[in-house]
Amino acid sequence: MMIGEIIETMSTGFVAESFELNQPPALGSFVVVHAPSAGPSVELYAVVTNGRTVGVDPSRRPIRQSTAAVFDQAIYEHQPQLKHTLRTEFSAALVGWATEGRIRQHLPSRPPPLHFSVHTASEEQVQHFTHSLQYLRLLLQTVAEVSPLQVVAANVREVFERRDQDRDWLCQAAREIAILLKSDHEALLNVLQAIDPGEADPANSALARQSSAIAPDPSRRGSRP
Amino acid sequence: MPLKLAVIGQQMEQMAESAATFVPVQERFVEQAQALLRRIPADALCDKLDSQRLQQPRIPWLVASPLGSMSGAVHAPAPPAEVCVVGGDASSIAPDRHSSLRYYVLNVGVAALTYGSHPDARLGSDSQLCFRDEDLYLFPDKRDVPLEGTLLGTRMEAESLRALQRATQSATLPTVALRDGPLILWTLQNESELVQSSMLHAFLESMSVLQQASIPLGGYISFSDAHDVANSLRVWLCQGRPNACERCDSEERDLCMALAKIHDRELFSFLSDGQRSELFGSSSQILKLYGEHRVAFFYLNVGGEIARIETPLWVATDPALLGLLHAATYDQCRRSSGFPPYPPALLEAHEQAVITSAERRLIEEMVERAMAGLGLSVKRSAKDDSKRRRGV
Amino acid sequence: MKHERLGVVVEGTFSAGLTVRLDPGATTEQLRIGDFVVLEGQHNRYFSLISDIQLRVTDPRLLSDPPREGSSFIAQTLAGTTTFATVEVRPMLMLEKVDESSPSELLDRSVGPQAVKTIPMHFAALRQADELDFATVFGREGGKNFALGTPLSMDIPICLRLDRFVERSNGIFGQSGTGKSFLARLIISGVIQSKAAVNLIFDMHDEYSFDKQTEDKRWVKGLRQLFGPQVLIYSLDESLGRRAGRNVDVTLKVGLNQIEEADVVLLSEELNLRQTAEATIGLLHDTFHEQWLLRLLEMSPEELELFCQSSGAHPASVSSLQRNLKRLQRQDYVVKEASFSALDDMVEALDRGKHVILQFGRHNSVLDYVLVANLVTRRVRQRYEDKMRRYEETKEVADQPRTLMITIEEAHKFLNPAVARQTAFGTIAREMRKYNVILLVIDQRPSSIDPEVMSQLGTRVSGKLTEERDIDSVLTGVANRSALRGALESLDTRQQILIMGHAVPMPVTVRTRPFDQAFYAAIGARLQTPEQAGDDIQDLFGDE
């Protein structure tokens, strides 16, 4: 599903504007860009590392809009121009690419072109890509506003859900992370605590329910000025 | 850089001190003036104003003629459930006197905000590069009357009103058109009638279309300097001639003198949140040419300040349209998050219209490149050159 | 059946051994000190022992702040990644790798495992030894390969190479209660069955000949019951010889004429002799020669006086000596004069392939034991020396005396540093197999045995030892001492032994096989009736 358009691009990743205000893709989730290619199709895979909503005009900063009577979602109905004066952006770090069914987990030779669309990765794409865990190494080295540790933890949680709570995969991923962070125990514990699935399922299904509640409504696409 | 901030700083302190002593005195007079407002019967004042107008010399001030009572206050009706408020604004890059090439840029901004069950917003701008004779001169055949300064300002007003009107063209919901700034184009009053009527033509045309569509139009003026109504009170108080104040020995002289410094927005501070005053007519000369679009005005407490709303008579005299204008304007201000509040439709229209300095420079560069592409260079004046280079 | 990989080599030196990092899936608890493991190098396979196990972490901060919440997920993740274990591994033997498709070919190869001359590179894999590895190193059961037991966690036989076993003297050690006599029984049974050597056993506690009840109330068979007429029972105790089903073949008498100076000196402590005893004996011997003891014991006070005057001996010494030595005379089995023929016949029987157990019966005090064992052994060794010299002259195969293995318990009584030079046993130990006589020493205090003797012991079989000096002693002269120390200390008290030395290619921890019906069957035991036993003796000795 198309969820945004690239507005900044560089070798390590890109920034895209979401089509839906306040609905960037989930932190740590996989997004895909179809790169232009003379030969067989190439998909670039990236992991969402940040989401933010700011004024379209950088010189205009959002100010408080709520009152006692009007707050939260109602504000957007109360001030319909906000849809046009605000925009939601998300950053994503490139972690690999795929072509003809083959997956490579290193930086692609070229960043995705500006203004190309960004799609959420499908179940199949996630399953296929996360078969190898090499990309975690790349992800841990990302320099971004959000700590790479948190991004990796978010990614592992996301993939765990997308893979239908595949515990085997989770354990493998945890071990891979333990090896990557072997000399920084504090950092490792941070991540492990964030991805610990806990004893029973209730917490996990709650997480799944939350994810689906804020999933973008495919029928709505904000009008563009 | 060579601005002597230290010196100015001292002077600022002096200014603050004098203001401090001035304010309490002022407040007393405002109270008296408001009491006066309540006392004056409107038609009596109208008669006095009419008689004064016919005498010579004329009243040197702008006065307001009450169309209703002086101190009446009207609560804002509830705005309709579904309403669309369209705001319009314009800005320009003025023609560069120091350049050999003559052109200017106009940018109008429009914001159409829909409220109700399907909230929506349409924000847009329209830009024009004006370089043809018909853009540069009011009378292009003779290359006479260049459009610059206040005339350019007037052109902008006309363009923005036209854009505003166009934006309301396919309106299906109750719609209100708001402009930032006055509807009374008093800057034209020193021009010749020919120029005046020429400049006003497009402006008034747009107003007609709005009238046809029954879309009330308001000019929103925040922190207005106007003291039309205060001046009317002076006329009321005046026992002799309005311009012979040195010889006045009336006991009301102090109040009258004070009224000279009291703004209407202070006078109407008795209005509560959402209340508007009764309508007043303006004595501005330019209005003679407005015909049925003659502009009246009222003051409105928007919840943080007393704003002046100018509107044509066909709105002022139509209770439905007036009520819609009043309700929508107040509702806009209630949706504003600034203090004092400001209608979002106008805010967004302004944002759409504004041209940043970076954009200005960009235009210059683009023009130079375009000209260079054709082998021409744009010459600049010596002063401009020295301003740009700022060499030592 | 190939075992899974346990880990890979990450560090190491030839002299100190190799460090293997265990794979995340492996736990330290599946390995033991002394386990036989295999390192797969690129060119060689290294048969090794585990000498140490360590726990490590990748980040030392983990040590000061281990995960507190009881999350099994976190603990599981950390295990083997940031927390891991290493084992120290000592290669003992190496084998060049060839095409491995045919296992039997592997075993038949002419060049077997050799001494370690190099080490594998980084990341060589470590695995548990499997059946093929054991067979490659220890050989398959059969012939002179005697299965002594199995590895601690497998069911594969580990073999003692009896032909090499009898090339040297050997020792069986272990603190009390570790089953040394059962072990001896096993080994001796193996030696008997394979005919690797003939045995002379000094059975101080009457354990080896007939049925005996163990601690857990089982009855185990004696060597006589297992091997029938091949085994001859000699006894000092006549009365015991007449019990039903436990017939003694020959009752031995010791003559005072057979007792030599050295025998008495050996018994200084037992007989409570003074320090002057030796000197006194010397003087007696000078005067009376071989009759010295007899004459001393028969001496009247006057004769004694006379003797002292003539020889210069001190009367008090002599009379005290006489008093103490009377004890000897009082022993039932001691007579005035005895012929050496009984002992010589015994040697001949041994030479014919018989095995002899000398029981002490009621006469099993230390005095009896030391006196008789030493005396008999001296005579036997002497006879063997004669035979050997004869063989060297004639070079006839028939003249070559069979290798004789003499088993003694409480070996420190004969082999402690003070007396090691004087006993026949000490002599035998030092001579190595010069005259085809070897020892099997059994002791629970190896530290009391002369180190020089200890170093002559080719194969050492040890049960659990806890005393530091006992462990040191058993490991005297053994390579890779530090690796084996841990193995010795961690043995169970019963049924677990460590074998090292000449008869095994490399040291190995073994769970001893039980001495039971299965064993009897394996040994090919014949179950005899008493009548048959009597017939056999007749055959041997004719009319006595």
C-alpha cells in the first residue's frame, strides 16, 4: 500500500511525506520503494526510523489549538486548514534490496529517486526479507534522531507480529543482537527488555490491536493543494 | 549596524514613562465618552452631522453616521452548522526602481475553509508576473500613470477581491467572504476621478458578483486606528466650529480634546465577547464612487480585541447576510489559537499570499537568467549597486 | 554416529593446551573434566582430554549487574552470546586424516595415533568422542585388548592393552572404599584369561580365591571359581585349608633358616626392634652365617653372654633382639627348618602357566604379611633370575620364563622410601622387567611409596583420591599433569577410575565394568564342583 512520497533522499536512507496526516508508518516497520531499473525490477527495503509532524512552512510552528470543548481529533474538524498547513514526515534507513527473488542486505548502490512512492512492505516481503538477520547489523549503525537501539527493538517487535508471533525467529534475532551488542551490556539489555515477548499472549494481542487501530484508512487520501 | 542602540534605549525609557502617566487619565475620558455614547440619540446626531456637512469649511475629520443606535450591542447569532468561510489576501514584489527592466509580481492567496459535517480546506495562491504595458500603466496607450506605490496597492486589493470572489463561485453552502484590511480604498482619494473610477472598476465588479450570489463580504481590520465614531462625538459636543478649537471655551473642551486621541476600539470596549456594535456609515470621500456598494462598518469584540468590520450596505441592511457575517466572523475568531484571535481563513490566505525575501531574490535571479539567455543584461542603478555590494 | 559439534578453538598454545569456545547450544553441564573429546583440525584429528571449564562474559559489566528480572527470554538470549563458556582441552594423541569413507580401513591403518606434535588452527571444531574414536585410540575388544569398562556416558568398551600392561610394573590406587581389590580382580582375570602373564597374588585379606560377599550383599566369585585348576591356592593357615569347597592346594611353612637379615630388618617396626638390631644381626650373621636366627633363638643366656663377649655385641641388644624375634618363632607356620622346595615347586607351577594365590588365613597381621610376602618374593625372584640366566645361555624358547606378575596390597609397607632399597619388591620395581618379573602394587596411600619406584610404574589405575600429595604422587612423571589432576579429583568414589600410562594410548576416565555374571561369561569361566577341583590337584602334584 502506498503511504508516502520521498522528499529527501541519500545513500543511507530517505525522508518521505505521509499521505495521511498524523499517520506515519509504524516505527521499525518495513517500507519498500520500487527503484527504477533497466533490467528486472528492484525493490529497496528500508526500516522506518522516525516519524514527525510539523508545519509545511518551516517558519510556522504549530501552536496550541485545543480548548475545553474541542480537543484531540475534533481539532482537525474544527480547523480544516490544518490538513494543509501541517505535514507528517517519516525517515527510513535503507537496509537492503531485492531483485528476482534474491535478497541482499547491504546498502544499495544508489538511493531511491526523489518523489518516488513509498509502500508498506507486504507480509510476504517481510517474511522473505527477515529470513536473514544481517540487516540488523546495518540498522544498529544508523545515525538518526531516534536511538538505533530503539529502532531495532521496534523493528523486531513489528516483524514478530507480522510473522505471526514466530518465536523461533524472535529468539534468533535476539541472539544476533546479543552478538552485535556483546561489548555493551547496558545497550543489549535495553533492547532485550523491549523485545521480550513475556509469558502469555494477552500483551501481544493488545499490541497487535493497537497497531491495527492506527493503520491508515486506504479509502482516504488527503487532497493536495 | 551603526544604529546607536544605547541612545535609543534611553529614549525608549522616556517613552515608557510618559505613556505610564498618560494611560489612567485616558481611561477616565473613555468612560465619559462611553457614557456620552449611551446618551446621544442617533437621529439627532445624524441631523447635526448633515448640517455640518453642508457648511463651510467642512469637518476636517472623518465622522461616522449611526445607522442604528450609538451604543447598541448585538450578540453573535450561532453560525450555521454548515458554513464556508473564504479569506483572501495579496502581496507583491514592487517594481524595482533601480532596474532597467520594469516588472512587478503579484501574489494573491485564498483560503476556503468549510465547517460542518464535512470539514475541508482549500488553500491556494495565484501569481502573476506583470510586465506588459497594461500592467505597468493605468493608461497603457499613453504609458501614463504608472502603477506603483498606492496605485499598485489598490491593484492588489482588486486582484485579491477578484480571487476571493472566484473562490466562492461554486459555493453550495452558506458562504462568507472575508478580506484582510478595509473595503474603503481611501488611498485613492487624492487621485483624479478618472484614476479613481478606473482603479475601482474591477474592485466594485467583484463586489457585484458577490452581491448577486448573496455572499456577504467583510473587510476585517485588526487593531484599527480609526476614530470615526469618536470624531462624531466631538461634533456632537462642539458648540462652535469643529476647526476653531483654540477659541473654544466649552466645559466639554477637555473631553473633546481627549476624544481626539481616543480610538473607536477603546470607545467600544463595552462590547462583550461576540457582541457587535450597530452599523455606522463612513464619510470617506471615495465612497461616493461606490454606489450601492457604499461601505458601512461595525465594531466586533472578537474575544481579545475590538475589531472593525467593513461591509457594503447591501450586507449591512440585510439582516440575514449581516447576521451570517457577524456569526461567521466571530466563529472564525473563536477557532483562532492566537491572542488576540485572528480569523484562520485570513491567516491562511495571508500565508498563501506572502512572498519571502528568498523568493524575491529567486525571482530576480530567474529574470536575470532569462534575460541572459537572450543575450541581454539587466542594468542596475549605481545606488542599487552600491547597496548590494556594500564594499568597503 | 557422529556427535554434534560442541564448539570451536579460539585460542591456545602447544604447551598449555587449547581453549575452545562452546557453541551457544552447548552447556557446560554436558561436559566433565577428563572427558575424552576430539578436535578436528584441517589435517589431523586430535584425541584430547578436557582439563578445565570456564565461564566468561563479553562485557565485564554483566558481572556486576546480571539480569535481575526473571525473564527466561533474556536469560536464554544471553546464554551462549554475551555469556559463554570455554573449555581447556589437552590433545593427547593425533592422527593424520585420510579418506574417511571406510571405517574398517581406518582401524587397519598401519600408523595409528601418535604423540601430539602440533596444534590445530583457529575454529577447529570440538566434538564428543564417538565409538569409532574410542576404537581408533583404544582398539577393539579382543585378544590382548581387555575391556576394563566404558566411558562415563557411553556404552563403548575401553580396553587395556594387556601385552603392554605386563611390560612394566603397575599400580592400582585410590582412597579406601574405591574398589581397588575388585579392580585388581578384573585386571588379573584379564591377564589370566589372555595368558599375558602368570600371577602370584599375596592375598592378605583373603579376597581373591573364593566367593566373597560385597558391601551390597552380593556374592562375587573368586579366581579359583572362575578359572578352576589353573589357579592354585597356597596358604599359611592349615585349618583354613580344610574347609569344604574352599580347598587349599598347598600349606606353606616358613623355616627359620629361610629368614634372612633383610627380612628381619624390614620388620623392625612390627617386631619393635631397637635401632641397634641391624648391627646386632650383622654380628650374628658373621658368626653363625645362615643359622644365625636359629642359633639366636636357641641361645641360652650363657651362650648369649659368650657370644657377646666374642663378637663384641651388646648383651642388652642381643637379649632384646632375642626376645622380639621369639615372636617369629611362635607363629604357627614358622618351623625350625623348612625346605625351599615348596617355593621352588611353586615357581615351576608358575612356569607351567599356573597362577598362585597365597592366602594368609588367620595369619594376616602385618608382621605375617610383610615377612612372608617378602621372603617368598625374594626366593621367587631369585629362581627367576636363575631361569633368565639359563635362557640367555641356551636361547631356547622353552627356557624363557613366563612373565610373572606379583600382586601386593598395602604396597607402601614394602615400598616406602625407607625400605624400598631393601625389599625384594623394591628390587623388582627397579629392575623393571629384567627377569620377567613385574609388580602390581595396590595402595591407598601412594604418597607413602618411594617416588623412584612410583616413576617405574608403567601403568597407573587410580580411583578417587582427595589428598593433594597422593594425587601428586600418582601423577609423578606423567605428562599433562595439570589436566589429569582435575580428572582425578572429580571421580566418583565408586566405579570410576582414571587409567594412564603404558597400557593405554592416552589417559582416560573409565566406569569400571561390574564383576558379575556377564563378566564371568565373557571371561569364559568354568563353574566347577569341588570333586573336580580335587582331581585337578592330584593331576598337578601327584601324591604329596
